[in-house]
Amino acid sequence: MGKWGLFFLSIGCLMIIFAADAKSGTYDFLSLVTAGFLIVLSIVMIRKEKQHKLSKDQVE
């Protein structure tokens, strides 16, 4: 799960970079929304995995 979170985080960051149009100075709004969604999703996945590992270590 943590690996998938990092994967989605990197894809989201790449989408932010490629959403910009340097010639006109505009951004593709749909790509920015999708990138934001992927970044939020990855943060949730990483935090959930981290909490799961912490609770697993406390039980043992």
C-alpha cells in the first residue's frame, strides 16, 4: 500500500508539471484537479499504512 501511495504521489507531481503551458502561461484545469486528487489520495494511503504499521508494532 505504501508503494502505491508513493507511485500515485509521483504521478500527481508529474501531472502538475505537465499541466503548465509555458508559451501561453496557462494551466490545464482538468489535469490540475486530477493531480490534486492523486496527491491527496497518496497522502491518505501513506498515512493509513503508517498508522497500520504503528498499531501492529504496539500489539507485538
